[in-house]
Amino acid sequence: MTIAIVLPRAMVFSPKGATSIDLVAKDLLFHSRLKDQTVVYGPDIVEPFDGFQFVGLKASNQRQRDRELVEHLKSQKPSCVVVHQYVQTAALIASKLPDSRVILHRHGLLKKRKNALARFVKSRSYRKLSHIIFVSNFIRGSFLEDFPSLRERSLVLYNGVDTTTWCPSAEKKKQVVYIGRARTDKGILPLIEGFRKANFSDWRLKLICAVQTEEEADFYRDLQAKTANDSVIELVANYSIDQVRDCLAESLVAISPSIVKEGFSRALIEAMSCGCASIGTLSGGMAEAAGDAAYVLQGVDMNSIAEAFEDLLADPEKIGHFGKLGRDHVCANFDIGKMSNAYDEILEHFE
């Protein structure tokens, strides 16, 4: 059995700059019993993750990229192809490689179809696929509202983390960490204002932002201007995976104040696995990631965030309680060994 994993454009399959989708693909494969039979296809990069069979695609636009990808896959003749995110690419591969089974691995909400004709046209693409993997029941449920006939082809596989490496350090410090994209819909601005309003001078707020697009670069520059003279707020960009993990391990609190409905929230379970008392929302699939183990924001605005900090940061026992609760929750439900085994079983179904 041979397997191909196809990453979308703008991915960075590398320790330097990896997106959450890159990390999901990498972690599932690293712990897979099918690793040696798998080739990863993604945008061409200088330093891909070590230990994987990786093919860099050099095409600059999607049409050329799909053509280049199909040529590679026809040469490899994989038993199974897993395409992350893009249904159009997955459907094209299914059409061009009729002897391969094609699976779509979807991480975010799909665009809602406004009328029956649009849903019918789109369903033709989905029907070319063997299965569709969603990272939460929230995304799957939204999909099935439009395509109920595809229920049997759809399933849920949560993101996982390696709880043996994403773990608390022996010493933790009074630091709140945000990790995520540099975007307004991630709630960064109300987070900054809420932290200032709570006014815990012995605590620090560290914002670790992923900056990959021009829009994100513009927003990051705005954040730099807003935090330039604040001695208790630190702003950094594009940390490596190891740097992110080390920061979470040594921090007491992490926060994911997303305004947008997240498909899941890898950042939240990473923080919980590192023993951080984790603050999140119940928006979208984040509720499934959090379970009953996170401190829930009542709203994503300055006052709600300040109230959460005032309640949590002043109470070491509560911080310790949520830190342990989150760690136990991730170990029980999202350990990468369990997730990778389930993933292998999906792929081996086609052997």
C-alpha cells in the first residue's frame, strides 16, 4: 500500500513557519505505522521536516500546481491520496487517478451553498471522493446540513498532540500566552485591552503571531505600534515549533479568544497539554477541543477578557486546577498515538 498526502498552497512543511495544517499532517504521519509508505506533496521549501518523503511543488498558481501534482501522482500510483482542505484538487485527482481512493481532510468550515442547484453541482465533486475527514463534529454537522446524503462518507478525526513532548516544565512563570495567526478575527485587540484593564503588573502577556500574508503583515505592524511602549506585553512573529512548545511549557496561562468559529483549535489543546490554565470560547469546534477543561470566556471583548483575567490570575489554586484539568483532558482524548491509530485504520480500509 502506498499513500500520498497533499498539502494546500501557502503551507510550510518545515519546523520554521509550519501552519496548524502542516502540523496535523506531520504529527499524524510521524506516529503512523504507514509512514515509510507515504509521500508528502506541498509547496517547495528549503528545509522540510526531517524524516519524511517530501516532494516540493514549484508551480506558482493553482492550475499549474494541480497539473504538476497529477503528473507526480500518476508516476507514484498511490493506493490512497489524502488531500487537505481543497475539494477541487481532491475531485480532480479522483478523476485523473481512477484506481486510487481519494480522501478529503477538511480543517475549516466549507462555504454554505445558497440554493439546491449550487448544492447539487458541488455534490458531484464530493461524490468522487471515498471519504471526507472533518476535524470536529461542528464542521461535519454544518457540511451535512447541505449534503445529508453524504453522511456515510463523512467522519470525524480530531487533531492530536504528542503529550510526551507537549508537557509542563518543572518551573512555570506568571505569563499569559496567545498563539495564532495575526488576524483581527482572532481577538488579539480585545485581548490586549483586556489585559491592560485587568492591570496585573507582575504578569506578562506574550503574543506569538504567525505572519504569512500581506494582510497579516499589515496587522502585525499595527500590533507593534500598539504595544511598542508597553513593558509587560511582548510581541513576536513566526516562532519555530520548538519555541512555541517551550513557551507554553513554562507559562501558567494561555488564551485563545477567537471571534471566528474555529474548525477545532490545535493551539488550545497544545496549551492544555503543556499544563497551562487555558482560556477559550465555545465558538465552533473550539467547544469540542475545550470540553469541560478550559476557562470559558463570556464574550470576546475587552471587559469579558479583563474579568476572566481578574478571576483567574489572582487565584493560584484555580490556575493549578485548570492546568491539571486541561492536561488530563488532552492525555485522555487527544493524544497523538490514539489519533494516528484511528487515521491508519481509515487509510488501511482501502488496502
